[in-house]
Amino acid sequence: MTAEFSPLKSIVIVGGGSAGWMTAAALSDALGKACSITLIESEAIGTVGVGEATIPPIRTFNQRIGIDEATFIKETAGSYKLGIQFVDWARKGHSYFHPFGQYGAEFDKVPFYHYWMRESLAGTVDGPIDEFSMCWAMAKAGKFAHPEPDRRKIQSTFDYAYHFDAGLYAAFLRRFSESRGVKRLEGKVVEVSVRGEDGFIEAVTLDGGERVGGELFIDCSGFRGLLIEGALEAGYENWQHWLPCDRAVAVPCAKGPEITPYTRSTAKEAGWQWRIPLQHRTGNGYVHCSEFISEDEATETLMNSLDGEAQADPRTLRFVTGRRKKFWDKNCVAIGLSAGFMEPLESTSLHLIQYGILRLIALLPDSEMSPLLAQEYNAQTATEYERIRDFLILHYKATTRDDAELWRYCSAMEIPDSLQYKMEHFRNYGLLVADERELFANPSWIAVYLGQDIVPQRAPAITEMRSSVPVAERMQMISNAMTQAVDQMPPHADFLARHCRSPLAV
Ligand code: FAD
């Protein structure tokens, strides 16, 4: 006999930033008209609106809900992103690239980067491993083309994501969601009513007096966590001792002559500065730790290092790195900044939103709202946060900079055992022990290890046992193929102009 089943009839989303509208878009696509979806947002409160850089899985999200790439880039004044250039992180005057894609190409049972490590330690290859990344080869030449599906070609070894204007993105998703039946209510939530008998959220009341009831509430209200924390007091796990930055000052500026197909992150005295090129402007921000720099100094540093004239007043955002202790509590699921924030260094926030939504769809409750589903959702989400957290901490920990207090603090700080374990494997044996389900796979870890001057004592043992493989010859062939492939690609600006030029482009 099957259990009685009573599907959800109403979902209420509180918040209309990227999290709210991504949730509305994906739920309306997945549930169709089977359930009413209402989104409440307040123009008076506004959004964070600075999430402008993404990682490749965003493409899967767009494809899943049927968003065409060219339309998406055009409507969000976006550009392509092949990875992140990290400047001055390991030490001043040094830079490396974290690419979206693999290094070299596979020609044996042993991964390319392990052979590269063997040759590099033996002194038979010069230069950084970046030289074998298609993403970096394209990025430094300012080129872009889509990857090719034929896995025998070097053009199949890279991946890409997007930069876009977060305000235009929310507006785009709003049109998308409203056309699929999502109802939007403008207003400020002033009260959250909780049922006496079980502590479930029953309704929210807007400043105009309207009471909006629902069965499932999604908290997309941003850092304040209006429902998950304000009403349910789910608690917050603070990670500032590992990820100490707690402020960002952000400002858009006029676009420079080049539209680079990558994000730049430049380490500064008390944090780091982002540079994100869009078709109509460049996004900039200085993420910093308030213990080591004043807001005025941080703003001055940012304003003195822009590509062009500032297009708005600089805006400071405050945050506490960490995560909600429960992401799903009773009949409320926190998605977006209300769920946690680990700082924007590797552009993972929109990704966490995307996976929060997909996980919710996979574990969608019925009106019984089983705590077992919440338990599974919370366990999976916590693991995902922790894996990303460790990858971010690595950037701060693995620095040789000792010119400023922040960097001295970070290089000396205790790190999670999970990260320590990974670093020991790499340092001692050149081995990568990222779990296969990790968002950041082996090439990402190796990019940051090597980029931040962690040199392994030896290459993995297997590389020494395959002396008959003609590694040097294969590496030369790969290098030649990369040069030829990049030569034939169009400049990024031309690619955008031809396929997805925004009406706002300058
Ligand atoms: P918000 O944008 O804050 O939206 C909250 C919504 O809730 C708003 O619509 C607001 O009006 C509404 N609201 C709040 N209270 C009420 C109320 N009482 N009544 C009604 N409505 C209410 N992510 C990336 O992936 N890449 C990046 O490059 C990136 N850069 C970032 C840089 C910085 C400095 C920061 C702080 C974040 C960055 N992020 C980035 C994160 C990204 O901006 C957010 O994850 C994303 O925008 C989602 O935010 P949100 O929708 O959760 O919150």
C-alpha cells in the first residue's frame, strides 16, 4: 500500500535578489502550475547586487531551465570567463591562473599534471604549469571560442562561465519567472507568524497589511535571514577565524579598452580586489578585513586602482563568513546569503544557490514536511559548504607574504584537519585527494597549490615507473596544438559583438 500523499500547493519566497529569482525561475520550471509560487521583495530594501562572476556549472543551471546562452549574455551585458588570475597572492610581483578546465591533454594512464610535476622537479620543463592550460593561453591572448566536443582535440580541454550584471540578471530571471506564473508582491515583510503547536511558519505580513500564507517558505532575504534566523533562530557557524575578511567596498567604473575573458583577483594589504569586465562597465571591489584596515583606507585603495572613471559612489557591504547551522528548519529553507557566505574569492555563492535549489527540488517535501528530508538536505549542504570553505582557506593559508598583518595572520593560522590532510598529501607525495564529488576538482587544487608556491617533495611514484612513455615529446605536441588552436580563435570582444552584443555595450 502506498503512503498517503498530499502535494504542496503553495510556496512563498521572501526576497528578490539573485537567490530569490533563481529559486523562482527553477521552481516554476520544475513544478509548472502544480503549485502556486509567490515572491515577495522590497525595492526600498534593495539587493546586494554585486554577484557578477560565476563558475561553469551555471551553464547547466541555465540549460536545465531552458535559458539560451546568447540571449542571457546579451540581456545581462555579460562576458565570458575562463578562470581567475591571482595577482600578488603567493608573493608580490607574482601571478598565476586558476583555469576552468584541465592542464595539457591526457596521453597515458597517469594524469598530465603528474607528468608535468615530474618533469618540473627534474628541471626539464621551464615555466609554470599555466603554460599548459588552454584557458590561460586563451585568456592571455584575449581570445574566446566555445570548446569543441571532439575529445581528441585540444579545444575540448577547457570550460567556461560568465560575468554578468547582477541587477540585470535578477530582472531577466524575473521576466522568465513571471512568464511561468510566479506572482510577485512588492512590500516589506514586517512580521513572521509562527504556529504555536509546532513552530512552523504560517504566514508573513507586509507593511501594507497583507498577510501571505504558505506551506513551504524559502528564505532569500539576504544576510539578515529574516525567516531562518529572525523567526526560527537556526543559528550561525562563524568561520571568521579561517576566512577573516568581513567587508567589501564595491564600485563600478568605466570599461577599459580590453574586455578580458577572465576575472582578476589582486591581493592587497588587508584583503584582495576583484576586477570583473562586463560589456558596459567594469565591476570592482576590495574585500577586506576590518581588523587590519579602516573603511576609508580601503575605499581610497580601491578608488586609486580603477581602470577608468568611477560610475557610482563606492558602497560598503558587511558580512560574517560562515554558514547557517540549519539550512532547512521546519517548513523554511534558506537559499542565498541567508544560508551563509564564504566571501566571493572563487565566485561560489551563485553556485551554492543553484545547488541549494536543485537539492530542494530533488528532496521536495509534500505537505507532511518530513524532518528526514530536511536532515538529508542539511547534511548534503553542510558537506558542500565545508569542501568549498577548505579550498578558499588554502588561498589565504598558502602565502609567503609577510608584508602585512593579514597575511602574517593567515600563514600562521590553524586550518581545518580536512584541509591539512589534503595539503600533506600534496606536499609529501604530489598527490591530490579531492573527492570526486567536490566542486573544485584536481586541476583547481593543483592550480592553487602550485600557484601559491607549494612545491611537492616528489612526483607521485607511478610517474617514475613509466619511463617508457615519451613524455617530453607529448608535451611538445600539446604545446604546439595549443598555440595553433588559440591563433585561430577570435578576440573575446569580437566574439561578444558577433553573438551576444548587449544594447548597453560601449
Ligand atoms: P540579496 O541580494 O541581499 O537579496 C535579498 C532580497 O531580500 C532583496 O530583494 C530584499 O529586498 C529582500 N528582503 C530583505 N528583507 C526583506 C523584507 N523585510 N521584506 C521584503 N523583502 C526583503 N556571488 C557570486 O556567485 N559571484 C560573485 O562574484 C559574487 N561577488 C560578491 C561580492 C560581494 C562583496 C558580496 C557581499 C557577495 C558576492 N556574491 C557573489 C554573492 C552574491 O551577491 C549573492 O549570493 C547573491 O546576490 C544572492 O544574494 P541574495 O539574493 O541571497 O541576497
